[in-house]
Amino acid sequence: MSLTKRRWKAAAALTFALATALAGCSSGGNGTAQGGATGTQEAVDAALREGGEITYWSWTPSAKAQVEAFQKEFPNVKVNYVNAGTGNDHYTKLQNAIKAGSGAPDVAQVEYQALPQFALTGSLVDLGQYGFNAFEDDYTPSTWNSVKVGGGLFGLPQDSGPMALFYNKQLFDQHGIAAPTTWAEYVEAGKKLHAADPTKYITNDTGEAGFANSMIWQAGGRPFKTDGKSVTINLQDEGTKKWTSVWNQLVEQKLLAPIPSWSDAWYKALGDGTIASLVSGAWMPGVLESSVKDGAGKWAVAPVPTYDGGAPVTGENGGSTQSVLKQSSKPALAAAFVRWLNNGNGVKPFVDSGGFPATKADLESPAFKDEETPYFGGQKANQILTAAAEQVSTGWSYLPYQIYANTIFGDTVGKSYAGGTAIDPGLADWQKALVDYGNQQGFTVNAG
């Protein structure tokens, strides 16, 4: 389950530590495999046969089951599983251990959006040294791109979050609304629904960085570019403006439910029809099934709307990987665990727990793809979602200080939402703050 599903809170100490660490080297081991062997998967296989003990930090619901399955298959390896917290709690503890030079896990869960901050500080092992680049064709292009940073490979993709439209079909049918295929239709659906019943909203959005990034991605915007310490930020590019041209209408006409996502009120609103749809990642079915039981049989899934009515194009919303820390004394064994988790038998318990995989073979499996989903009235929802995984546009990248960027979104763009005004000025404020911050932390940041 991706942490983009949770609201980011301020973490100034964390972001300062991450950014200032860029100028130096991380503490701890050097990532050399046991026995000094590097460059091949044989080194990883040898470490697995040798066995040993490693520590794994993760927040995912499947982690415990995966660890148990791994140890059953490889009884000579002991994996100490630790849930070090979620969101910035997890990253703060991880960064503190890196700075201290001890106490870091061998393997840690890291979101795609957070990965550059740890990879660029030299804190992670480049798994390319073990021949893991050979796995590229096993994954969807967007998720593979998400674990490549500066030419290095810092994990194997675990999950994916291609966006789709989740909507309350019962409510839509009641008001004579068809699933929108374009964003123009989506706005009109929002107007029609709210006019017929002012207590109902097409969706909610109080200003969330993760959602905004995904929507900009889907619209073709590419606001963040990084080349070493050189960063360019352009939150006024064509794709970003394409998104705001749609979303401004919903904000300014007060067609968005003023309910923060992941709050108790949000779950209730999804169940009682107050919120009629969500544009979200492919992991959303698990959330709805487990936490919005009143919506069972009412909701359905459709492709994300497009801007021109053409073939669906989408972006990613969420997703994470597992990375090996350079501090690890057993990096090859840790790499073997990562390989098993995301390119071996560990994928099954992840999928069984409701995860949406990044591996093509699992996405294309008839057992997964053609499964009828009772929550969605028997719809084969995964057919929509797996198709979306093939429709993710390429070329997206995150900032090397994305966690910090997310924490100040509410202080800048969030004011536009709160005031019911156009988002563009808020994005301009966000951009200025990000340029200033990056330059203060040793990057060379330019406004595009």
C-alpha cells in the first residue's frame, strides 16, 4: 500500500538532513558482496546459500507474510521484520540511522517518489552490480524507470499505481450520468450531480501533492528535471496548464467535497455517496473493499478520462520498491531477498494481500486479470487496471527533495483550494519555494 495514500506532514529535520547529506558520502558499508564477489547474480545466489541474518523495514500489509514465506523457503536465512512507522516516521528513522553510521536495516521499503533523495546521497546499493539490470523486461516501463536514478538501479519495483476512474455507478445511474471518457465530461458530470443534489460531489480534493503530481503526469506535464545537482522546475509547462484548465473549474465552482482524503469523514463519504468518484491508483480496490464496506456492489471502474477523447493515457499514483542500504554488512544476501520479493515467489503473497504488482507476468496472468470483483458488482476490474498499466506515459521524474516538496504543498497550492481560486498562482508559489529551497541546499535550481 503506497504512502501517497496518507497525508504528508511537516518534517523539516528530515528534509534538511536529506538535502545536506547530498554533499557528502553516506556512512556504513560499501555495498560489496560477501566474499568480495560483485557483478553477477551468482554472487547473490552464493550469499543465499551461505545464509545469515538481515533486517527489513517495511510498512506494507504483505510484509509479514512475505517474510514468513521467504524463511520457509530459505530456513538458513533469518529476516528480522520491523515496521518502523509510515510516512515521515519511517524516513526520519532511516535517515537518522544513515547519518549515525549504524542502526539502518539491510533492506528498506522506499516509495518511488522518495527514492531519489536516498539514492543521490549515496546511501543505497546499486543493484546493477549484481546483474539485476537483466530484469528490466519483467516490469512495466514506468515502474522500472522509477527505480533508476542517475544511471543506477536502486531497487526492483514492487507495486504500481496506474490511475483509473473509480465511481459510484449506482449514484451515477440514479442521476443519468455515464462514466466520463473526457475531462470535459467529468466536469459536466460534477455540475449535473451537484445541481441535482448539493450534498453530492463528483470527488474530493483539498490540495494533495501526490495527487497533483499524478494528474500533471497524466496531462503530459514534466515539471521536474534533475541532472546531478542541476535541477529545473517548471510548474507552468503545457501539461500542467492542461490539468489546471480542468481542475480550476472544479475548484472555483466549489464542485469538490471539502473533505481531506484518508480521514474518517472521507471513508464515510465514499460509503454514503457524498463523494461520487475517485481518480486514483490501481491499489484503490483494496482500500475500498477493506474500509468502505457500504460501497460494496455500488462502485465500478473505468479508464481515466482523457483530454482529447483519444486513446487512454495515464500516470502513476503511488508505488514503492525495496532498497539495499550501503550500511548493510550482507548486501548480497539483502539483494537476494529483494530479488525474491519482487522477482520471485514473494510476488504471490503481495498480490494475495491486495497489492497491484509491477511484474508483467503477474499483470497478464488470467487468474489476476480476469478475476471477477464482487465489490464492483462482479466487474473484471483488473482488466481495466492492467490495461492502464500499459498506458502510463513515459518521461516523468521526481525532485531529489520530493518529500520536502510535498510537505509545503498545502502552504502554497493548498491556499488556492481553501480560497476556491485558480490553482495556477499557487503552483507558481510552490515553484518559487522549491527553487529557493533547492538552491539553499546545494543544488543549482532554475525555473523552467
